[in-house]
Amino acid sequence: AQATCHGINGLGISGPLQDMTFSVSEGTTGVHVIYQFTIEPPAVSLRLSGEKDDVIEIASTDGYLYLNGSLDRENKAIHRLQVEALNVMGEKVKGPYSITINVQDINDNPPKFEKSKYYGTVWQNSHPGKPFLRVHATDRDDPTTPNAKLSYNILHHFPNPFKWMLFQINNLTGAISTSEHGSRFLNPQKQATFILVVTVKDLAGMSENALTSNVDVEITVKENIWKAPPKVSIKENSTEPHPISITQVQWNEPGAKYDLLQRERLSRFPFTIDQNGTIYVTEPLDREENELYSFFATAKDNEGEELGRPLLILVQVEDINDNPPVCQNALTIFEVQENEGLGSNIGTLHATDMDKKNTLNSRLQFRIVDQNPKIPLDSLFIIQQEAGTFQLSSSSLNKQVVSAYSVTVEVTDKVFTTLCDVKINVIDINDQIPIFEKSDYGNCTILEDTPEGEVILEIQATDADEPFTGSSQIIYQIEEGDQNKNFIIETDPQTNRGFVKINKALDFEMSSTYNLTVKATNPEPLVQGVQYNSSSIAYFRVVVVDANEVPVFSKNTYIADIFEDVPIGTLVMTVTANDPEGDQIRYTLENNKRNWLEIETVSGKIYTAAPLDREAEHDYKVQVTATEENKKSRSSTAIFIIHIKDVNDNPPRLAKGNHLFFCHPLRGGVKAEIQATDDDEQLYPPELAFSLGGSENIKSDWEISRIDGTRAYLSPKHTNLEEKQYSIPLIINDNGEPPLEGDLNLQVNVCRCSDEGRCFIEVGNHSGMPSTGMAVGILLGVLIFIGLVVGGVFLRMKNKKRKELKKNAPKPSELKTLT
């Protein structure tokens, strides 16, 4: 037994002598009654012995156990005593009985730091959140209570040159580290020493009545030698033995583990670091493959935690002249008219060099080393040394004498030399204009639905200049009448025939006629004094014939949200389609498989035509067809989807079968699990309520207990239930708005079980139901009656059938297994 008594108000708590345990708060003052023991004859007094500590006493004749002063849990948490009953002779007649007094803790001890002052050292730019010092305090109060739960905080921060705290402390462990700002801004050149005032509170720091202690923490900031080295420069394609030391990093203290971290994944990483922090390049580098390497060096402790921020390492690969010039084209071809003047630019030879741009390594110079044929002179062409631009040194070109020249050009970067081939074609001067075969091509009539890219007209102009040159090639351009670029003209390069094509879809309603003006030109400029005239211009008219176009819906897909319980005839959506020709449109629904919707044929308004059921179909999709009302009616379709929103219209039901069984004879504590579900949409986990219905007899024999929102246990209240089948009314309520109730019947068999725990009962034990033997008896009686009516003619058949039925009929003792 256990009792707690405080003060005189506890005088009503009394009882006979027996082993007792009491709980008493420490720090009580004055006389504090704990309990009164009743004294039964022949005993006349009581005697107390044990750990009384001059505070715990007993009134020998009255039986009061009391405190005459205060107890201190920190000195002694448990007092063990014995009490005996004495007769008038002072002899023991009962006992001794054990008395245990547990001293309950109160918050009467403030926390105390282990040191009067703490000293710590932190490195500039140290990793934020990594502890460099821990303070620790203890509390003599009961460690299992909040009285001894401590919380640390930084109370003051001297000096505080920023608006942010440079240091932080773990409230539970007392671990001090730099904050994110401290990691960035601590600088021993500006402030080398800080004083933190750290406070510790008991009661987990959650109460204004918490007891508090403070301590100073002096922190020295040291300069961080963990700094990124300057950018390293390495010449490419070094022939020195590798690996080669290129730079070094060093953590502030020995014992750090160094590693390199790639900034971007490379197919191979040609750098490594040893445990002295020295970084090496492991193989020759190629500037043309990668000009700048950027990666990080890290320092970690033995646990793998980073000691400081990763350092950025930059390695610049310096260029050397290791790449020859490359001709941009295997053969460069220029054209020059035979009337070109002295100094005319013919074209520019292009070459590249993979060495670094804008350096001497990639500076290219050009020189002509051969010309073929060498007529009318050997140096007919000159080339600009730095630019590679060809110019004429003479105006003596003659196509009838030489139609093409082959020129070899040397390209050099002072180390490597490359030869490039150039062909210069001498072309006829463009002194003839294109002339159309006819100036007016008349009308071209087409349907407005003519597909894009179809040729609607062919036109032809000729040019008397040299064939297959820029002087004779013809380009057809529509000068007027086609602001929207509905047409395009392509030229056959072999015949200069022009093919007028549909470039954009035509629209009769926008424009039914196009008056087009076409001009034929050459890509090569005309010679001075020659100009294009009316012979290079032709006209034709495009007449667009109206086509019966399909109606156009305002949307391809219409979507509406609707609750499943809306009344029949509710307007859901209005769809609209327009016919380009302005014909009247009729609307119909297709794929309306559940006949939930109907549409007004003229207005396009869609209504509900039957009750909706979200549990049958969440999203109901139909096809809306818009059809023109004319002799050549055309139609188009759109999709209409209704998202059916749930209402609470389904009562809860059992998720599994409603047949349960318990093995007879019943044992205490047996139970069977019931699982329910709700077909309505569950935005939150269902919270179903289970209860029993029916008479009080049902509730006196059975009880139901909730497991969670969908499950409950059914269990018998006692073990005296008969061996039979019970029908138990079950009520399940959901948490919908409004809530719905499911009334169900659980079929529960209390039955004998096999050794494997499978339930079976004798067939004849079903009350209110005919057994198999009874059914056979009824059947035999019917057959006998029929046999008597029919007469002796069928006597043999009747006897035979009776024998067969007797042979196949199950005996009353046969058992039916229930699962």
C-alpha cells in the first residue's frame, strides 16, 4: 500500500500495522503527519526504529507517524524504518513491519558550472557549427525530473561589433561553435578576444521560476592559415616526370586528413593530394582539352567531419604552339567576273588554329606559292598576308582564254605550315536581265482549303548569261499583293522554272482575291549601265473559292466540377462553336455511356439527365459534336469532362466478410478484429465509430473496442456463451457532413475448434435451421407420398430411389467445417 499525507489534514488517513511505503516532499517545515497506525490489543504502544535521522518520529500511544522537521532528498532519497507493537510490559507483540519513506524532489538546487571560468581557442574562418569548446553544469536535483533538466544560452557577447551573434551554443550539450556570420567575419587583426556570458537554467529553461547560474567564457581568435593558394599556372604538354608538385594547403593544426573534391565531373581528374597537403598534377595537360581546372581541397578530422570551408584551387593551363593551321575547307572556291578591276576583292581564305586565340601561337600568315595556269601572267592574284583576302593584281581576266585558276596558299603560325587549295572561277559578266515568257499569267482559281506546299502555278523566265552561274540564276520574288506571305515561289536550279506554292492556309472570308506582281532577278549584281525593266516582271491573279469548313469550338476540351448530389436538370456547362460560313449549328452528345448528361441541340447547354455517382465514376467524359444544318453538313468534336465531387452518400461497410468465430469453451481476453471502410472520397484518414445495436442482452454478452479509424475488436464479455451461431447488430458511423450510419449484422459462431484452430460445429446444432438429416427426411416423406399416389406400378423405382437417398444422406453426427 502507498499513501501520501501532508499536514494535519491527513489525520483521517489511518490503518492497521502492515508494511507501508510513503512519498513525502523534501523541505517541509514544522510537524508534518504522514499516517496513523491503529493499535489493537493486546498492544498498547508502538516503537519506531531505523533511519529516523532525528526527523521521523512516531507517537507511541496514538500511532501517528510524523516529521518533526524537513528531509533533504540530496542527502538521503529513501528512509527505511521498522515499527513494532508493544504490550504494557514493553514486549513486542506484532512486527516488526517495514516502513519506507521516499523523499520527493523539489527544485531547491541551482545548477553549477564545473569551472569558474572557461577558456577556448577558435580559428578564423572555422567551420560553422563545429564545436571548439564545451561548458558543463550539474544540478543536484532528481535527474529524472525537469528540476535537473538544463538549458544553456549565451546571455551576453563582449564585444559585439556586428548586429549578428558570432558564436552559438547548443542548448542541450553546452557545445560552443561559430555561427555562419562568425565563420565569415571573425578576424584576429580586428578583434582577437571575446568574452561570452553563458547562462544555464534548470526546468529545461521553460519556466520563469527556473534557477540560474552564469559563467564567463574567454575566447581567443587565431589567424587561419587554411587559405586558398594563388592560381597555379602550368604549361601544357610538359615533358617532365610526373607527378609534379604544384601548390600546397595546410590546416591550422596537425592531423588533418586532406582530400580533393571535383567541382564538375571530368572523364579523368589529373590531380592528387598527399597527407601533407601538397597538391600534384599527375600527367601532362592539354590546354585545347581544358584551359582552366577548378576544384576544392578539403580538410577533415578523424571522424570525417570537415574542419573548415573547402578551398578553391585554380589551375591555369598555359598555351604552347602545338597545333598547326587548318584550312576551313578542303577546297575554297571563289568567283570573279571577267571585267573585275585591279585591286578588286575576290574572297577571303579562312583557316583556324586551335592554339590560344589572340596570341602569337595562333597568329596566321598567308602566302601564295603556286598558280595554275600561269597565264596571262604568273602573279595574277595577290593575298593579304594577315587577313587571307584575295585581290586582283591585273585586270586581264578573259573567260574565253582561262575559265578557272587553281591557287595553292601557304598558311603558317611560324612553327607549323599548312597548304590550302583555292579554285577561282572566271564568270561571265551579268549584262543580261531575266525575261518572262509572258507578262500576264491570267487567273489561277483554287479552293481555300488547298493544302500548304501545293503548287498552284508554274512560271518561266530566261537569262542569256552563262548557264549555271550567278549571272543566269533566277530568283522569283512577289513584289506586291501578298502582304501576309500566303505564297512562296521556288526555283528549279536546272531550268530556272518557278513554282508558285501555298505558304500559309488561305481563308476565303479574309480575302478572296490576290493580285500578285512577280519580279525575276539574279543573285549576281548587274553590270554598270544595265537595269531590270518590265520584261523581268509578270502578273497573275489568285482567285480563292469558298470551301465548306467545319464548325470551330471555342475550346478543344471543356472541364467542369460538380457535386454528385446535384438535382437532375442542373446546368453544367454551355459549349459554343462557330461556323465560318455562318450556318446554324446543332449539338449532340456522343459516348454518353451512363446517360448522365443531355444537351440542348440549339443552345449547347449541357444539363444533368440522371443522378451522378462519384463512386461509380470519378471523371465522366463525353464527346460533343457540332454539326452544320445544310445539305453538305460538316461536323467537328470537342471533349467535355466533368470532375464529380464527392458528397457523403455512402454509409460505412465492412471491408471483409461479416462471419467471425470464437473457439468453445471461451477463454478470457479473446477477441476478433473487424475492419470497415467507406466508399466516399477520403480527404483525411477516416474516423469511423463502432457500437453495438440490439437489445441489452446483446450488450451484456458482447463488447466492441476501437483500434483505430477503420478497425475495432469484438470480444465476449464473459466465457459463459453457448456453443451456437449469434447474430450481433453492429452500428458504424462515419465522420462525414452530415454523418451516415451503417447498420450491419455480424454472424458470430461460438464453436468447437480443431487442433489447428479451425472452427467446426455439428450440423444438427443450428437452431432455427433444418439439418442435413432433417432435409433428407422431408425429401423421403415427399417421395413416399408421391409413390403412394402413383401406385404400385412405380414401387420398384421408388424403393430403388429410397435406397440411393439413404446411402448418400449424411449422418447426424457428421460435422460441417466453418472457416
